[in-house]
Amino acid sequence: MKHIVIVPYFSEPEIDRYLRIADRLRQFGSQGVDYQFLLAASPKIEPNDRLYQGFSDIAPCQHFQCPTRIFGYPQGPTAMFWDCMDHVANEHDLQGGFSLWLESDMVPVKRDWLARLASEWSEANSPLIMGCYVPDVQKKRFFRRARLWISEHINGGACYSNDFAHAMPLDAREGVFDTQVYQFLKETGRVVNTRQIAFSTTQRLQRDAARADRVLLHGFLQDKEAFVTACLATDPDAAVPEEQPAWKTSLSEAGQKALIRFVIRGRRAMLGALLIEQDRLERQTPWRSPRPLTPRTAPARKAA
């Protein structure tokens, strides 16, 4: 079972963020699983040698130039995603592994981050996707029907089976990739909601990084530079924080809801409502840590 970490990039600032993340991965050392990096360049930028040098001493690397010339957001990242999924499905080992779509504001916060993801993946029943579940989030309005802010899906920064492109129908490629593919997968039982990949913010990431059920934090709607800097400053060996009393959690949540209802507006309010709903759902389901993988000797590194 071989895993692939896809590093999609389209600008120099993204490359710089990835190189800082690579420094942390180098400090974390071996993951005890077979994996490589796929350095996926947007069609608007040349494959970057600095990026290759930065990741190639961590695990084998391969350059890949995404061929589909579609730009803008979200069409550009969606085209890059499907280019990468097609490449993996056609060129790589499809026996059980996953491809992690690692965005430049996603930072590993545990030393054995990839091994933990691989362990949870291996315990699942032939998954096609494993990632952070985003529930329906509604904007409450006075004297009017609530408006849907976010439709449920698995966030795009997730693990996808290496044969994902072969498993999905052509209709799944229409629209934004993460929300679209979820509509085809949610009834199949091949979707895994993992707590190990999670949204966080610069205000709460110190506590999130120390949680036992978090290995990869995603700065959704955050300033990317500030979020990555703060994540890289966290201690991967920090003690697990104590759970606060239920009454204190309820009081804090009520205060956040009041701010969202009466004070905060726009994207900040949407993010706050999303995090409240995610926290509520997690409290309903106890966390079960995946079993550690059987230790093995890591293969000799050989650049692709």
C-alpha cells in the first residue's frame, strides 16, 4: 500500500509556505509508511526545483505539470485536482493507498501524522475519501427563513483512494470538486469522516494542535501566512488539554452564537457557525484512536 502526498501550487508565496512545512516534516522524521510526494504545478507556473529539493530528502518526489489550462477560483484548483487524480490513477500503484490533497495552509502537528492517517484509512471499509466533514450550516435571520450558508460535504483537503478518478462518474467533475463528489459518495458508505484532519483558527490552534484526535490542521478562511507561522510554532509533543466542564462549554457556545447573531458578519460569522456545529457533532461521538500500524523497515529512498 503506497500513499501519495499531492502538493498543488500556483505561485511563489505558496512555494515558500510549502518549504516551511517541509522543514517541519523533515524534523518529524520517518513515518513508517510507504509514500511519496507529487509536486503538482499549475499550468501557469513552471515546475519548481526549490520545492523538489525541499521535499526530496523527506520522501521520493515527482514533478507533475497539470495540463488543463483553466484559471481562476474555484475552477482552477478543481481542474488541477482532476488532473492529479487522473495522473495517479493512470501512473501509480492502486492497491489500497490514498492520495492526500495537501493545501498550503494545511500543517501537520503530530510527529507521526501520516502514519496515523494511514492507520485510520486501513481500518475503513474500502474508502474512496477520508477527510474533514462539513455539515450543513445555516444563517439564522429574524422574521425570515434561515438561509443555507454551507452545504454538507467533505472538505477538499482530504485523502482520496488512488483509483478515485476511475471510481467517479464524469458527472462528478462538474462544479467545485469537494462539494460535487460528496453528492455521489454520501450514500455509498465509502466516505470516512476523520477528526484527524480539521479546520482551525489562529485563535484556537494551540489547543487544537495538542488534541489527541488532530494530526493535520487546516486554516480555513484564515490569513495563510499567519496561520502557517502559528502552526509551525506549536509543540508536537504538547500534553493533551483537559476537557472543560460541560457548563463552561455551553456558556462559551451560547456567547459565540450571540455574537454571530447580533455582531459578527460575513465570512467570519460563517466560519464561527461552522466550528460551533462541528464541535457539537463531535461531542456526540466519542473519539476512538486508530490502531498503530505494524512497524516496518522503511524502503530506501529513490527519487522518481
